[in-house]
Amino acid sequence: MSSLGNFVWSIADQLRGVYKPHQYGGVILPFTILRRLDCILEPDRDTVRDLAKAFTGGALDVHVRQQTGRKFYNTSEFDFAKLLADPEGLRSNLIDYISRFSANIDVFERFKFENEIATLDEKGRLYIVVSKFAEVDLHPDTVPNAAMGDLFEELIRKFAETSNEESAHHFTPRDAIRLMVDLLFAEDNAALLEPGVVRSIYDPTAGTGGMLSVAEERLLERNPKARLALYGQELNDESYAICKSDMLAKGQDASNIQLGDTLIDDKFAGRTFDFCMSNPPYGVDWKAAQESVKAEAAAMPNGRFGHGLPPVSDGQMLFLTHLANKMRPAHEGGGRAGIVLNGSPLFNGAAGSGPSEIRRWLLESDLVDAIVALPTNMFFNTGIATYIWILDNTKAPERKGKVQLIDATSFWTKLRKNLGAKGREVGAADRERVLKLYDDLAETEHSKTFDAADFGYWTITVERPLVDEYGKPVTDAKGRPKPDTKLRDTENVPFTYAGGIDAYVKTEVLPHVPDAWIDEKKTKVGYEIPFTRHFYKYVPPRPLAEIDADLEAQVVKILTLLREVEQ
């Protein structure tokens, strides 16, 4: 795959001088898609041409599907070989070729491909680029769907490097996806092995379709007779085009891949799914969707955004609540969801804030099944800590009311060569360790189980009396002491504190400030998941003698170097 990627990338050498490096993707990616589709359609090309003479529109769609089994086609008389046979007419013939795909192939207009064809022709580069791509066999028998997905991701990563873009906006490493998929399928494993089983999976941030593809691969590895219907929505035009072409190549329904902003316009509104997955962007604002999201939250308090809104500066928790809303309802069999987030959603926001209220809803509704801490340096453009959240609205009896935290930060294998910031991967053995911890649901060094209440707390407001110039408390008209705002304090009381707020005040507050009281009207409920704290391991400092010895050794080394310089 690396050599194939390098070969396709080498075609970009023909673009030097005509395009800047960050523009190469607008040419290479659509040509790669076109060549892939061209190779797929080759065996049935004559059959489709004959059918096109007799039928049009929907009737042609039906007959092509009946005779070839394909959900897309091209009625043009051209293919790559015939295009190259007429160098003078290449530009017009190539435009004719891409214009004669079936209506469900809208991918080339997303790249504004006709403009690129015109530019290549005017600069004398069109023939050489087409001839180079004609040398590449991208038929599924030569390059399977999984490898094709890898090729697209390899190309996107390279283009991102040349333009300093964040490649994580386009795709997620396959090893991270495999782990999330296996965790998603873990509770439905027996049913997934039944012959002819049909399930649906949805990704609201589909990118190039990597998550959907891996999910299908993993299911078919377990059960070749199973069928997984793939659904996705993607905002970026080019990523959408790649994702859709990949789904078409797999024989999936192309209409299940939609273009648009999931936060503003859910193309699958009212639909729910057996499985949901997402890796939303981290720390990216949702200003463009703010008006729409807030309006929907106000109109639908039990909808996808009605339980709380995160800060406008970071929209990843919106996708968390969106996925929770897209799981198939419990009365219809239930659903599971997996989402990769950074550490912020675990604890950001004080009691009563939007993020805290989101966690409160998820935990009090018993939707959080497990959270897995991934190794750092897992992603291509960032080394930050990331976590897989698994949601489930029909938990197994032994998991009801429980939240499992799994520390998999040390479960990784070093890559032979870094891919951007990615220097580690979760290999098959690492993945099995995580799955065993999940299945066992036991208390170990790397796995801990909690009740939802373990993450809850009250934020109480502790008031002290205002004292006048003579040292006497100031009271209101009813004789109640007025609080001194300068002395006002807040404290967090865990739900698990024995005796609750009253016991906490008697034990932790009044012995230190006997005149204090709690303003109960200001008490708020909060939830946070202090993941790192639960797995913290105390490492004692080094003995002083050992440190002194190291310092002495360094001093000797420095003195030796100074003597050498003097000599």
C-alpha cells in the first residue's frame, strides 16, 4: 500500500509549476476516484452501453442493477484507454465521460473537477496525468476495499502535511477504529454471528468513510453472511466525495451518505441506528451552528441538544449528545454508540453548566457503559490524551447502573516509523487486553467500576455574616444575618459523602467557621469523571543520596570538560 501510495503521489510531480503543493489534492483525489470507478465498471461496460440505448432514467437504473448487480454505472463510450487514443479531444471527451455517470455519482462536482481538467489541458499536463493514472490497476481484485481506504487516507495525510492542515479532520487511525468497533460489537456478539443478520451503523462525522469501512470489515470477518447497512453525513465536500465513492464500490446504497453540517441539518432526522460512531474535531468552535443549535435545544428539550450545551469554543460534546439521541430506542431493541473525545468532556464546566448537565443526563439515564483511555501519540496530528466513550441504552444486567473505566494508556506497540505525531498503535494483542477487561468487568489495576452517583456532587455556597463597625452581625428586616460577599465560599460535596450535605457542614465547615451557614437556594448539582485520579499511582521521589550522587557526577563531568578546554 505504501508503494502504491507513493506511485500515485508521484503523479503529482506532473503538477509542479501549475499548482502549489497544497492544491495537488484537488487533482489527485478525483482522478484516483475516477480510475477506481473506471476499473470497477470495466467488466460490464458493453452491457451498460447496450442497455442505455434502450432505457433511460429510472428504468435504466433498474435494468443495470438486474443485469450487473451494480447500483451505479456510466453510459459514456469512453474509458481510460479510449480517452488516451484521442489526445486532441481528451479534454472534451473526459468531461463527457464524467458527465455520463448515473445520477447517484455526484462526487466529481464536489471537487469542481471540470475546472481542474480545463487547467490541466491549458497547461499541457492533462494527457500525461491521464496516462499515468491509466497505468494503475485499482480494481477491487487488485486493491481491496480496505486497501483502497488506506490509499485515500495515505494521500490525504500527505496532502495535509504539504499544506499544514490537520489530517485528523479527515480520518481516524484504523487501529483506534478497530478497538472502538470491537467494543461496540462486544455486547451484541452472539446475535451478530447469526446467519443473515442485518444491522445498521451511522457516523455523523463520516470523513472519508474509514470508520464505516472498518466496522463492515470487522463484522464480515466474524460473520461473512451478515450485512451492515452504512450511513454517514460529512461536511467537507472532498471527504464526502471520497466516502461516497467508497460506499458505491462496496455495493452500499449511495443515498445513505449525505452532505451537510450534522449540527445544523441532520440529514437522518427521525432515524435511529443499531450502532453509532464518531470522532468529532476537538476544540473546534460551533459558531456557525450556534443559532440553529440553540433554537433546536429550546424547541426540543428532550431532543439531541436539549439536555445542555457546551461552550461555543468546543463542539465535541454536541456530537456526544447527538449520538445518544441516534441510538435505536430500548423498546425497539436498543443501540450502542462509540465516540472518541479528548479529556475535556470528562470534567469541563462547573455544577449547573452545560457540560455538567450533559454528563448528568447521560449518567442519571444510565447511558454511559464504559470509557477507555487510549495511549497518547495515537493520532496523526496530535499527541494529546484521548478517550473512547461507549454508550448503551440496553445494558446487560450485570452492567446496569455501572460505569466501567479502563486505563489502556500503556497498551500500545511502537511504530517502526512515525506517521506525523502518531508513533504508537493499538495492536491486536493490545486490543484483546482491552476487550478482556471489558468482558470481565472486574476490579484490576487497569479497570475500575463505579456507580453513576460516584461521579455526582453538590456545589454548596457557604455564607459568613456581615459584621458592622462594632463587630456585630448585620441583619435584614426579618432579623436574618446578611452575608458578607467577600467571605462567600463554595465547596463541592460528593454524593457519596456519608450523611450528605448536613453531615459535611457539621464535620468540614462549622468546626472552622461556627457562624457559617449554607444558602440552600444556591446549591447546584454537578457531575464530573476524574478519570486520571482513579488510576493515579504514587511514585516516591528519588532518595536524596541518589540525587546528590548524580549531581556530583555531572559536576565532575563539567570540570573535566573545562580542563580540556583550558589545555
